[in-house]
Amino acid sequence: MRSSAAGEAIVTLPPRCAACNVRDDALCATLEDAGLVALHGIGRRRTLPAGQVLVWSGDPNAICATVVSGVLKAMRAGPEGREHIVGLAFAGDFVGDLFADTANETIRVMTDAELCVYPRAALQKMLDAHPAMERLLLHRALGALDDARMWMLMLGRKAAGARIATFLLEMARRMGQPGPARFDLPMSRSEVGALLGMTIETVSRQMTSLKRRGVVALPGGRGVIILDRAQLARAAAG
Amino acid sequence: MRSSAAGEAIVTLPPRCAACNVRDDALCATLEDAGLVALHGIGRRRTLPAGQVLVWSGDPNAICATVVSGVLKAMRAGPEGREHIVGLAFAGDFVGDLFADTANETIRVMTDAELCVYPRAALQKMLDAHPAMERLLLHRALGALDDARMWMLMLGRKAAGARIATFLLEMARRMGQPGPARFDLPMSRSEVGALLGMTIETVSRQMTSLKRRGVVALPGGRGVIILDRAQLARAAAG
DNA sequence: ACGCGGATTTGATGCCGATCAAAGACCAGT
DNA sequence: ACTGGTCTTTGATCGGCATCAAATCCGCGT
């Protein structure tokens, strides 16, 4: 596999990393074995239950992390203390801000999650020695920017029904394995509202409407089955 | 200044760069003189009149640019062909996407502008030799992400009056020299609407309302004078 | 199985901003 | 100064979504 060709110093990969499901997607993918050992050395694996806060907005910005499994949300406070979700992070994604001294977003775990958490300063130091890692971070930042601008378009231009449809397609893309379009939403109705800029009641009504029209089925509290993808896509465009 | 300490090879700075007003803000700021000459070599200075399109969404993504003066907008098409502004670029900012093969935003000049335009491929090649330049791009990408998330919060949560107030404060910050809060908007009412997700009529009504309340004055078509910054800030929070 | 608490759904009403319409301001060119 | 065109302002009406309110569903511990 990746270790110890003839003549190289032999490096033992940490077992946790060798078996990691995001080994080839996350930051780690840019590192050769020795670099991976170094990264492993500064980080700590943590398991967090749903609801836990990783970073509080306003606190000193001390840590960044790689998402190994689970889904996280980044939130900012709007007027009247109402919170808005400005970003989601899935397995393989990087969360946190490498450069800000004060965190300006609260990062909270939506579903039980595993993370590799790194002290910001140490990670920053590694960056200087690993240009490929910095390149990946640049790619990730541009990807997050693309996401944010997609949501901007939705928030600025689309009606409630189209927002829900777009949201469901996006979640299917990110969560569902290719094939049967069945997945569980990683969030409650009220969190959907906080992401799409609408009330919980409107979220519910629009979902119900899609269900009544036979476009989706909604088994259990968070299950989603896309029955008619073409019509859902049409609704998303409207 | 920056050139030819004793013992160094003497490098002649291109006159255009030596006198450039964004020399210390833009990409160029990260380069020593020799690198600057190289960057100057791959780029071309262009003057574009208001309304001109730099990049069409959907076209092959061939160029990036540094804004020397003027203001540009990045747009995406929403439903029914209506366009939404997803980003602004001011003097010193970097525009374009270094990595996408197809441009997914149209970039248009809002006020007469000067740019340094670079072929994407050549710039990408320079990046490998200049880690400081890549670091700056990462910073810029994170800054753009921060902006985008600020607009998301507005579009998702704020009422029309608060959006206009926030917008005026933001423009004052970016365009006005510190001191008297007098500046000209770089865009028409309909462009304000395309940025804030509202119709031209609502933009007009909200601006008029601020004027009637004595919070701002609106001399000429695009002039803005902030008369009561505290009240404007209060309106922006609402 | 039962009862409790939170989340979701459903219902009724009112307001903000979109839409349609028209009048006024501003600018460039004659 | 006049004229045509575009941008902006103002007005009237309407609809979608927020808000307030209540019923129902669901998980969970006893």
C-alpha cells in the first residue's frame, strides 16, 4: 500500500489512520506517511454526541478539525438572537478558521460525530512545511464559497417550495449513496428552517405538500425517499 | 525603497507596478521584485468601461485578475433568468476562479475599472513557486467566504429596511475614506436589489424612508451621506 | 401499557414586500 | 432648450409567508 518501499525509513502508520474512512479525502490525503504521523501527533480523536458545541462564536479561536463521521453546522446570530445556519460540514470536511484570532461562528454537532481535532497554532505550523496541504485547504475554502453562494441564490430568489426541493436534492447528493434515493436528514425541521431562512411551520407545510403530490415519502421523523426526482428537480428550479 | 540592496542582482521594476496604488494590497504584495517582474510578464493591464463583462458564466475559465480600481460584481442566474449578485470586488481584490475549468459566475464591471488580467494557467504555475502568494489567496478566499455568509444572514433573516441599512454601512466601510461619511454607490438601484434579494421598488422605498427620517441624504442619483450613523446602525440590527 | 414532554403538523389571520401601473427625474444628443 | 430614453420614485392591490394558536404524533422512561 503506502508504506516502506525498499530503502526508505520504515514508518509505522497509526492504526487509527490506516483504517480511517476519510484517509483519502480529508487533509490527510495530501500527506506522505511521515507527515501523517506528524499530523496524528498534534491531533486528538474525539467522539461528540449530537448537540455538543465544538466552537463558541466569540471565544478565542483555538482549534480546527477534520470531520471523520457525522454532520456539523456553522451558525451566526441574526437579529433578535435568532440563529442562522451558514454552512454544513460532512465526513472529510475541514471545520474551523485557521487564521482568525476570535471565532465568529458557533460550530455545533448535529448528529453524533467523530472528529480529529487539532490545535490551530500547531496546524498552522505544519502548513508551512506541506504546500499540498495548503493547496487542499484553498480548494476547500473555494468549495465552501461556492456552497455559500448557492445558498445566497436560494435565500435571495427562491420561494419556499423551491428552497425545500433544492435542499432535499442537495442532502440526497451529500448523504445518499448513489442508487436508491433513501436517506435520513441530519437535522430537525427547525434546523432546516434556520438553514433556509423560513419558519418551522412553512418547512413542514412545504414538505407535506411534496408528500401529498407523491414527489417524496417521509417515513419516520427524519427519513426521506425521493419518489420522483424529475418533478423534485422541476420544483427546485421554480 | 524595495530594489537592489548591495550585492543583489539589480532588477528594474516595471514603472506601472512601481506607481501602482494596490502594489501593497493585492497579490503583488507577496512577491519580491523578481517575482513581481515575472507576474507583470504574464499579465496585461486593461481598462474596462462600466457594463463590460470580464467572464461569462459557462465559458471556459481562462483568466483571473487583480482589481486596480473600480468595482466588479459576480452574478449567478436564479430561476426565471433573474440574476443575483453573489459577490463584489473592490480595488486590491482578486477575481476569478483559479481551479474551475468552466466559469460558473458572470463577472461584470459596475464602474469604469482598471485590471491586471492574468491567464489562469500561467498564474497557477507561478503559485507553485510562491507559497506566500498562495497563502494570500487562501486568506482572500476565506474573506470572500466571510462576506458571503454575512450576506446569507441578511438574506435569510433581515427585513427590507435592515438590509438597506446594512448595505449602506458596508458600502461606507468599503468605499468611503475615514472621516466624512460621503460616498457614491458603485451601482444602480436595480443592482442593489439584485444583491439584497428585493425589487427595485422596495429598494427605492426603503432609501426614501431613511432619507425622510433624516438618517441619510441622497444627493444626485448615487450619492450617499450618512447623517446619523448610530440610527443607521440601529436600523441595520433590526 | 401508560403518561409525559418535545417535535411536528394543521389551522386562522395579518402584514410585508412583490407585482402592476404610472408619473417624475435625469442625461445625452440634437 | 427640446426630445427621447432610461432610471427612479410613488401609488394601489394582492399573495405568500410569518405569526399566533391548538391539535397530533412520537420517543422515552416508569
